[in-house]
Amino acid sequence: MVNSTDRTKQPRTGSAATANPAVFCATKQTLLQEFSDAAYCLTVLHQEKFEGVIRDDPRVAQFDQAIEQARLMKDRAKHAYLIHAGEHGCITANQNV
Ligand SMILES: [Zn+2]
């Protein structure tokens, strides 16, 4: 529970937010969500390929190209997040990717 007098957990505005962008950064949150979505897609494709292997589905090789594309999208999203966080200084210790 957040104590209303605990100002350290409340979003800051103005110069305080500029001085410490780790408090809240909408761009960081967006990029982190895009990375999360891309990682989830990659996981789903791996799961579907695995299930295809178990069923001995001859189409299982078709997953390889989709998996490679999903891996590239995940890597691009991770890179965009890390570049932004490094330049903006809004990464926190518990958000390392
Ligand atoms: Zn930022």
C-alpha cells in the first residue's frame, strides 16, 4: 500500500522528473512493452514448432523462417530499448534486459 505521504513512489513532474528520468518514462515503458510482445511471439512460435515436432508434422520446418523473423524483431526491440535507456538515462537496476 502506498502511503500518501511517501513522495518517493509518486510520479514527479517538472525539473525533478528531468533530473531523474528513471522515475517514469513513457517511451521506456512503450519500448519495454514492444520488447515483451516480441519475446512473447518468439516463445509462442517455439512452442508451436515443438508441438509440431511432437506430432511429427511435416510442416514443422516452416516455423524456422518465422522463428528467425521473430528473433530479429525481438533483438531490434531490445536494442531500441537499450539505446533509449542509455541515452535518456531512464534505466533502473531491476530492468536490465
Ligand atoms: Zn526514457
